[in-house]
Amino acid sequence: MRMVTFTKKKVKRLTVIGFLVAATAAAGIGAIVTSVGTQAQERLLPIYSVDRGDNKIALTFDVAWENSNTQELIDILDEYDARATFFITGDWCDRYPDDVQQFAAAGHEIANHSDQHPHVEGINVNDLINDTREASNKIKSLTGEEPALYRAPYGEYDNSLITTIEGMGMKVIQWDVEGIDTDGKPLPEPIYEALGSG
């Protein structure tokens, strides 16, 4: 049997080394936990804008209310050879199927704006999936195209919405400049103000 003896100096060294190893391990574990916690809490964002090398914009419309100006809107866009993305609700598809087909036939993109236009921040994931899928099915049945883009009603979103919609194969799109044409001011003043030109 072999006997190991330690001097006070060796015991101190071993104690310091043991302490340093334990402290390093604790710091490493703490960094991993902090990193995971930070990533889990990081706020996900929809696409607000895309940097381009030219002076073009993406023109979008949310379509959930009435259809009184469908042909006028198509004519104005045609006059300027402009194409837009129309974020349309499934409910609007039910009420105005011919209008949805008119927008698509004129070369405009039809995108998903939910089926029933619910408040979606904090919505149950299954309800979100069902509502979104229903709108996509209605759009596809009218246009033959599966929507690739989604805009949340009221501009609401949270991490759950973004990960769910992206998991369904769509990109979540937000606006970065709003025409504010619903505030009662005569047009085009709200648009000039929103663009910083007024």
C-alpha cells in the first residue's frame, strides 16, 4: 500500500486549483444559460422593408372591408404600370370573389391577411394556424396560387405568430410607411405627412 502525503503548500495549491476549476465551470454554465435565456426572449420582427439599390418601393394594401373602389384602384395602378400586393382576408374572398380574381388577373399579388381579421397577438397557436390556413385555401381556390406572404391584422405580432407563420411557409410582412388615409383628413395630405413631405 502506497501512502501519499501532502504538505500545507500542496494542499493550498490543490485547493486553489480546485476552486479555479469550479469557478470556470460555473462561469461557463452561467454563460450558456444566459445565452439561451437571451435568445429565447429576443423579440422576432416581421419584414418591414428591404434594402434595394434602386428607387422602387413595395406598394401594399390591406383588404378587409368593402369593395367600392376595386376597378378604380386597378385602373390607377395600370395607368402607372404599377403592381401591388393586396393582403386580403378570407372573409373578403367570401364576399367579393370576383374582385379577388380581378386583382390577380391584373397582375397583382394576393397575400394572406387572415380569415376573420382577429386580434392575433397572444392568440392560441391552433386558432392562428386554422385561421391562416382557411384564408390561404380561399385565396388559392380563387387565384390558383398559394399565398407566400402574411400580414397580421391590426399590425399585431409576437414571437409565436412569427414562428408559426414562418413554419407554415410564409413570410410575415409589415409596413414601414403608412398612408394614414383613414383619419378623416382629405387626401393626399396624410400620405405627404407620413412620407415626411408635408
